[in-house]
Amino acid sequence: MARSRRARVVLALLATPTLLFTTTACLSSKPEATGPTCDTSTPTDLYKNPVTLTWWHNYNVPAADPVNKPGGLEYWQKVADDFHALHPTVTIQITAVESNELQRTKIPAALKSNDPPDLFQAWGGGEIADQASAGYVKDITAQTKDEVANIGASSSIWAVNGCQYGLPFRMGIEGIFYNKALFAQAGISAPPKTMDELNADVTKLKGINVVPITVAAGDGWPAAHWWYQFAIHDCPATVLAAAAKDKNFDDACFVKAGDDLKAFVGTQPFQPDFLGSKFGSGANPSGALIVQKKAAMELMGDWDEGTINGLSADGKGIGADLGWFPVPALGSGGDPTVQLGGGDGFACSKNAPPECVEFLKYIVSPDVQTGYAKLGVGIPVSKGAGPAITDPVIQSIAQATNNATSVQLWLDTQYGSAIGDAMNAAIVKIFDGSGSSQDVVTAIKTAAAR
């Protein structure tokens, strides 16, 4: 399938003195004037007939103590039950699937079938643009105007040509989770702020026989995010914008990102079996090394604390020893202050009942978002929900997100799944030593040309 439309997204997250976290975002270019007319119709027969909604999301790990400390899996079930209590004609059936399998395998296959889920996890950017172009997702523009206004411009990541096809429920920047006690044991007094400091800290952590950084290369994307970090700091913003708009990856900075990553991998900062490690699941989850205090750091989005806690027997992870810091500028030539980030959202399939959109609106309502904030598993997008965050690590991420001068959307999300899958696979080959920096760029160009 030709992918002629890409979301051109650069988040600009602005601090607000009265709120802990307010997300706003702007497109690097205005939505195209051409394209389909947005759906302006509104349903008139809501809740009159019984309907069953199927809902696919990626909170698939049960909480260790679901009664006293529920996680995302338990909370989404509560949200579904509460909506059913409010609207007894609507029954919601949940399927929870590990994120990588859900995004790369199950959702694409289901959307091409005759029986897609009514509501499903959607990551916005180029992926939602591809889904809209293929006619897989419902245009929800008319029904969600109030929600879009409340969330702010970050909702535009789930819009195509000015039409709304989904809504986010969380948004934040990526960073490095770390064990404060292991840092202290290694003589590291403060988190690194430069590439040189990060390299020095890797050496210090090896000195106390600790894996400096754990990574789930077996899932592809967690390893690929290291290349993303080098790319956004090696490439000027204008080059990144051109790559998203025109699929132009000719700038030498993309090859340099691979060279920088290869050099970093060569310092052996990762666990020996990183190629077989999965994120949050399987026999060898990367976060388990954090729980076992065998690894000091993990590069990941704001959801990682919930994953780490869920991998521990008591659901508390490593407790107060867990810290977080923004990723240092890993390259040169780009903006040293830019951060990588994005969010999670949901979309309704094209032929889903209109109640699907009403349930999506309920998910992003202030009350539900406030409850989500209290979980400590992510940063909500609804205005007024941010102050409910009490977890100190999530507070740190929220504040750093506010303080970021600009945030680049996850590259595989921005470029769309076809480019993203090929890019991630090529990056992993740098990790295993079988691929080159040029191979990554070639894989991107080949996928973009299809």
C-alpha cells in the first residue's frame, strides 16, 4: 500500500506555572488544505440498543497487588465496568496484548480483516495517517470537539488533514530510569548530562560488576530508540522535518547516527544476552535486571516504572531507589536540548458503533484521567489531571516534559509502520554486529519508496 501521507509532528511542550503538567503541541507544518471533508454528523440513537464493544489495549501485565495497588490492566477494566454501569446497554470486552505484538502484528492484521476491534491502541503520527488513508478508522471530528479543546494541540498527532481519527490518553518524553543506590555505589554523584559523562558512568558501573544499561533488543524498538536519540541530536531540526515531509534521508547525519550508535555499542554497555531480551514479558524481560539490581539503567518512556514494578513480586520494584533523568545530548550537529517523546491513544475502527466514540470520550474525561494520573504509570493529557500525579518519578518526567524546548515524536511512529518496521530491524543489526550505518538509511529509503 502506498503511503502518500505522513504526519509531520514536532511537539512543543510548554510549562504552565499553575499546573504540574499541561500538554500542548504544534505541527511543524499546517494540516494540508486538500483531502477529504471531515465527518460532521452526530449520532442520534445512542444507548437505545444493546451493543458489545471490543477493546484492545497494551496494559497486559497484572499488578502484583491489584487490590491495594492496581495497575493499568486493572484500571482499564474498572473504566470499562464504570462505563457499563452508566450505560447498561454497552458491554465492553477487553483484550490486553503486549505492546510490540499489538502494534506490529495483531492490529495491522485485524484492520485488514472483516472483524477488527471496535476500539484499539493507536500511536498517532504516520501510523494513524496510514490507517485513515486505508479507510480503517472512524472519523470522530464532530463528536470530539470538546475533548480536543480540553486536551490541547497534542491531539493533532491523531489527526490527518485536519480530521480527527483518535485521541491520546497519555503523553511524555523518554528518559533513562536508573538505580540511585547502584549509582552511589559506583561513585556517581549525579546523572550524566553529556555523552562523555554517560560513557564515564558506564565504566564506573562495570567497575562494581553491574550491567550499566539493560535493553530489550529482542523486541526491536527498545534498541532502535538508541539510534533515534543519536539521530535527533546529530540531525538539525530542519533535516528531521524534511525527512518526515518529503521522505528525504540523504543527509549524512543519518549515517552519523548509526556510526555514533555503533561506537557506543562497542563500549559494551548492555547485558550480554540483550538480543534475546523482551520488554516487560517473556522469559528474559529487560526490566527484570533492574528489579534484581543487576542493571543500573534502562532507556524507556514514562510507562517503564509501571513495568518495572509489575515485574517484582511485591509490585514495588526497587522502591525509592528508582530515579529518572532526561537523555543527555548523544550526538552533535542537532539541537542539544531536543527530547524524544510521544504518547498513547485510542481510535475506533471504521464501522464501530457510535458508542465506541462515546467510550473513547469517557476515557479522556477529566475524572478518568485523574484516576489514571494516580496510578503512577503515565502522564495524562486532560487539563486538570496532572496535579493528581503523586509518584515522584512520574512527577520528574512530567516536569522535564514541561521544561523541554521541543520534543520529537517517536521516529517509527512519525514515519509510519512500513518505514518504522524496516528501520528498527536494520538498527538491531548494528547491535548484533551484522549491519552497518548505511544499511539503516538504505532500509528506510527502500521502505519509503514502496
